[in-house]
Amino acid sequence: MSDTRSEPHKAPRRATIISLATAIPPHRLTQTHAADVARDAFAHRFPDFGRISRVFRTTGIESRHVIKPIDWYLKPMGWPERTAAYLEGAQELFIAAAQKALAAAGCQASDVDTVVTISSTGIATPSLEARVAGRMGFRTDVERVPVFGLGCAGGVTGLALAGRLACAKPGSTVLMVAVEVCSTAFRLDHLTKANMVATALFGDGAAACVVRAGDSGIAEIEGAGEHMWPDTLDIMGWNVDDHGLGVIFDRDIPPFAHQNVGTAVEGILGRLGIARCSIDRFTCHPGGAKVITALEQTLHLQQGALDHERAVLSDFGNMSAPTVLFVLDRVIAAGLPKRTVMTAMGPGFSCGVLSLARAA
């Protein structure tokens, strides 16, 4: 006779980050050089350039990395040229970051059951993970989850998605890759403040994580959440026209972050059952120097607390989705605290939050 007594309740296994790796393209662009090139390209056509060009000095950026030599960006181009550059650059970055993450996890590409691809800076159909499948060595039955439109929030939200997928199939291996080629959106034809800010701010890069449920690793994903503010579509995003993507920055992000993000984060943490006093460090997407300061204020942190954020911004600029994972990589290298909460803002306008517990 079978025993019909219920088994003791077993707590669900959490998803664990097994490894994290980053990748950058080969062309390093100093901010001083970028400012000089922008001056030559815009000053004679844009009367406000002298005033707006101060942004090159105030972003907190020393250098960035881009997929093409700087002269390439000074040529007239439209969708075909930008898309070709995106596809080439994004595939190389995907492979570089993914291979490093898999090697660090002791995995082969053939061990991957699900690939989550986060990218909002170009259009690829078939999506990037399909285009690199042969070179990577993915199995023919690998499950593909390409995600477009998360922008700068993609690193946090994509990692949360990878964690949920890992928990849905315990024992499976999930590879999450965030890759952005922001530089393909540099526009010579847009004589606007938003375009000048984008030209001073954005760089290219990729980051990848291997995630499993129940395994030991770097950190366990305790929970995640999102907040989206109504009537804020004008804060951040893309305009699409005949020549490519054009950045939307119709409202200043630092004041909005200062006024709203702290309350949103508190709400998400409350829903997750995480006490504010239990958090050892926030790991934030460094959208710019003023954004970092606004985050320190709205999260009630000491001035200068987001030191790794400033260092990543200085070395790489804002790479959109992968940037917060570059910050996490440095936090891990310095010694991951017991509880870390990741945050990133993105189009919508929205905020993503993810809590990590250091693996025992």
C-alpha cells in the first residue's frame, strides 16, 4: 500500500549566478578625443554646441569602447549600414562575453538549455543567439528567449528573467547575455541636445551570466521586481526614422530619479519582504555622473558610496543594459557582501530591482 502522507514541505530552490563575464569592443575612445571630433562635426552647424558641449566634461567619463574606428561614425549612413554594423559588432561581443562566462562556470555551450538575449540597440531577425549558434556550439534544441526594448534596465530585468527560467526547470543551465552597440545610434543629422548627450555618454559592451537553480555559485537571486511610472514615455527611448535610431531624452533623468526612484525601490523591497536595513550594498546602473549622485540621494546612501559605479562609468561610459553587470563584476571582485540589491532604470519609464544573497 502506498504511503499517502504528505512529504515535509521543501523550500523552492533559488536560482544562482554561477559565473559572470564582460566583453568590450577593440576601439577605445577617450572623452577628450570624442569632444574634439564632436566639435569638428557639429560646432559650425549647431549654434548651441558651445554651451551643450560641456556635457563631455561633466558625464564622469574618461573613455569608452566602440565597435568601429571613429572615422566610420563620421560617414553618412542609414539603416542598412547601421544594421550591418550592429549585427557584426553585437555578434562578436555576444560570443566573447558568453564564452568567458561559460568557461568560468566550467560549462560548454552544448550544456546550455536556455539562452536569454538582451539587446535594444539594433534589430536582428533571426536574433543574435541564433546567428551565433553555430560558432558557439549551442544544441539544436536550445530554447531561445530574445528580449528587445528594456534599454538600460535590461541587465537587471534580464538577469531576473534568467533566474525565473532556471527555477522553472531545476537543473537546467541558463545563459543570459546582455549586449548593446549604442554607438550605431550616433547621429550627425540630429542637431539636438539629446543627441549631443548621447554622443557624450554611450559606449558599446556586453556581459553574460550562467544561472542555475540549486547549484552553488557566486550569489543566489532572492527576488526581483519592477516599477513603471505612468505617462513617462518621453523620458527615455528611441525614435525610429529613415536613417536609424535616435535617442529620446525629453526630460531630465537625474531630477526624476531623485524624486521617484527611492520610493519605488522601497515598494519593491517591501513586496519581496526584504528589510532596508538588511542591505549591505546597492549596485546601480551608472547612467551618468548626475544620475549616480541622484541615486545616492534617493536611496539615502553616503555621498561616494557608489564608487564602483563611478569607476565603470569613467572607464566604459554608459553601455546601456550590460553596464550594471560590469559594476556587479567589480563588486564581486572586491568581495561580495552578504546582501546586494541591483537597480537600473530604463524606458517605460521604469525601474528594475533584484536582490542577491552571497552564496554560502
